[in-house]
Amino acid sequence: MILCVACSANRDYGTEYHFETDCQYSYHDASYDIAKSVQSDGEGQYLFYNGYIYYHNAKTDTTIPLCNKPNCLHDHESDKNRQSECNAYVPSALPAYIQYYDGYVYYVYSNSDSEGESSYLIRVKQDGSKKDCVLTTQKTKSVIQHWLIHRGYFYYEIDTYFYGKDTSTQIYHSCELRSLPISSHMNEKNSNLIYKSDQEYSALGLGQLQAYKNCIYYQVIANKKDYEFTDHDSWVNQLFNEYYQYNTESGKNSRIPIPEGHSDTTRINAIVFLKDKMIMSLYDELMDKNDKLPIYSMNYDFTDKKIWLENVEQGKWVQSYDDFVILSDGALHYTTVTTEEGTLQDICNDKIPHMNVEIYSSDAKPLSNFVYPINQNEGNFSGFGPDGVNVEFQDNDDGTWSVYELNLNDVLNCSGEEVKLNCVGTRKYGVLYNED
């Protein structure tokens, strides 16, 4: 793998976390690589749901589309050709990652035609008064996948697919991590290369992209280019699977080491952040998700590595908020089965879907544990935002959907009981809901 040096921002962002200009890391969940649909501005939440961005005002418990055009019908527009005129509309059939940053809500979407594919970075002003495109990538076989904005820079993964004579036959896949200064007019020609996958490998993806203070974190997974699948064990043994830390001040890329004493197939499952140290969970693909491994802590320079918590099921998800560590076992409540069509499907083992959530102090002392209802749309605990609020969406049977909240302060002293989320807003679907 090739690691490249890039410049850091000139602005002094200090040594503390600031949610207005830092990536809101505490929303990190097990679906992080698919969607991040909630962001906070300190007074309410920006929500992406069913193709629109909404703003939920925590003071008035109102949820409205992020568009202040006086004659716009927003999500109740009946003319498909006029949908894109709404500032809150997101032209993507896939779940979107949204990010609040310094007075704007950003998102990326991609579009293709006969000339190739392009990706677009769009921003909407926090009051919904303006929407504009600040970056368009060149039309190639490359598209922006994972991305985030942090301390003045847009960090993004570009995936490129290489084909044989038959365009339906993919030879291999490469990925790059790049950065661009955030502005109203951005040009990818000015981007800095942070990471590029080696040509000896066919990349499976660059994921788990996160940021905390002056560092960017990401995971790279790749096959050997000449590998031909025979069985699961041989695939796991040949896999390249590494986690990196990129220091934005020094421009240094460092591989995050796995503690000694583990098998060669053990990888880093998650990295989360506390004020004075990071927490690392591990996963061995040749073990069952219920098998147990320790969780480690270490300084941000990888020193003072030690066991933080013993004997934790490796399928549990790890999150953090402020100086709390959160463990949830949603994945342990599902069994993966092969359908008659040959596809894999996760089946919930519970008659009433639920998960167990535990909250620990930074020194691994248990503070709280509670039963959390698994959302039918998400299936994961999405974490607490910088305002200490967990947000979920729920489809209803009467043509409406609702916003639910759970405040961290209300669950810090639980003893195994099931918590109830508070419904803070309900909105009716428009006539174009679920149309192709």
C-alpha cells in the first residue's frame, strides 16, 4: 500500500472538540458506512429521511423540511419534475450521509450518463434559504464513496473500477483518500492525496472514515489481485485489513497496531474516542460473533496500550460520547441465513426486537444498562449526538412517520429496564412517497 503526505489546515482549531467545525464522531454506528442521517447544531437536529432533509426544533418539537421557499410544497409536492426545486430535496435513491458544518448541511450524490459518472458536494444553508453545489468531480469511472468534513477540509474516498474488454467484467478496484479545503468553489485538481491502494491489491473498500481533533481515521480492506475465492477461511487469511491514523498537522499516516497475542486473522473492528485516549475493539473473522475478546485503550500516539475491558462478545458494537463508552449488542440478536434465491438475509431472533445497551465510564466502570427497542428501519443504536440526544425515525401504519428521542441524562442510571423513546414529532408522507 502507498501512503502519501498532505498538508494540514492553517487555521488553529485548538485542542478541544467543537461540533460546529469537527466531524460529529459520536453518531458513529454499525451502519456508519451506509448512512449517517442525523446531525446537530446544538439547538436541534438535521434529519435525512425519505429523500428530504428536515430540521427538528428541540424547543418547539416541530419537524419541517430544510427549505424556506414560500411557495414550495416540499415533501408534499405532487409533480415529480418539481421535486428538485425544493432546497430540502436530496436526489438520491440511496441513504445519504449528511453533515452539519459551520452553518451549512452538506451531502454528496452521484449521477451517471453515457460519458461517465460524476459526484456532487451540495450544501444547504442552515435556515434552508439557499442550496448550491460547491464541488463537481470529473466524469470518469470514479465516484465519491465515504466522506466527511473536519476542521476546514473535505475528506473523501474516490473509488475507481478497472474493466476488461467486456465492461461487465471487472478486473480490479482501487481506492484513494483525498482532501480539499472547504469553500464555495472547490476544484478536485487542488486536492491532496492522503492514501492510495497498491496495484498488487484489488480494494474492497475504504471505510470507517472518522475524525477526532487533529486526526483522521480510516480502514482499508483489499484482496490480493490474483486471489480466486475457494472458501471462507482462505479468503480471510489472504485479506489485507488495516486501520490508519492520518495526522492533519504533521501529514503523517500511521498504521494502528493490533495488540500482541492475537491471531493473524484478528482485525480492528472499531476505534472510538475519549478525551485523553482511544478505545479499540477487535474482531476475528474465523470466530463466532458471540466469542469473546478484550477491548483495549491506548493514547493517541498508540502508547500505553492495555486491556480496558475483558471478555466482551466481539459482535458488540462500541461507541463513545464525551467521556462515556457505549456497548450495544444489536448484531447478536440476528442470525444470517441464505434465502432460496441464494442471497444472505439477517433474521431477528426476538419476537419483540430489542437490544441491550451498556454505558461505561472512561475507566471501564459500569454506569448503566438498559433494553432498547430495535428500530424497524435502522436496526442499530445510532449513538448520542453532541447535544446528548439519540434520535430515531419510525414508519407508522397511517401514512405518517415519527421522530423519537432519548436523552442521555434519562438513561445514565438504569438497571436493565426497557427504555421508552419519546415521540417528539409526526409528519404525513407526500403523494410521491415510495414512487420509483
